[in-house]
Amino acid sequence: MVNSVKYFNEVCIKNFLELSAEFAENPNDIASYVKKVTDQLTKLGQEIIKETLEEFDSIIKNSFERKEKWYVERT
């Protein structure tokens, strides 16, 4: 989750500020603003899901209980 928080802090906040400034310049284009904010939030969600799945994968790979009961043969 740490990387997702860093991503939000380093990328998302900057993008949200830029999007807000763009919208302030042209407040009639609300549809574009909503789409861009939604796209940014989707990217953040993807980062959170990616990081969570990578953490779970690592936990499973390193689990002593799994290693005792399962053998993974790579081909």
C-alpha cells in the first residue's frame, strides 16, 4: 500500500490540481473535467489493486505452510 500512497501523493494530487485549474479556465466543459478526474481515479484504483495482488502473491510464495504442503514445478 505504501507505493500506492506515494503514487497518489506524487502523481494524483498534481494531476488533480492541474485538472482543477483547467476546469476553472473553462467551467463550461464539465464533462471533460469529470472524465479526466474519473480516469485519474481509475488509474489510482489500478495501482492499489496491483500492489495488493503483488503483496498477496509474495505472502503466498513465501508461506512456510504452503511450502510444506505444495511443490511448485516450473516448466
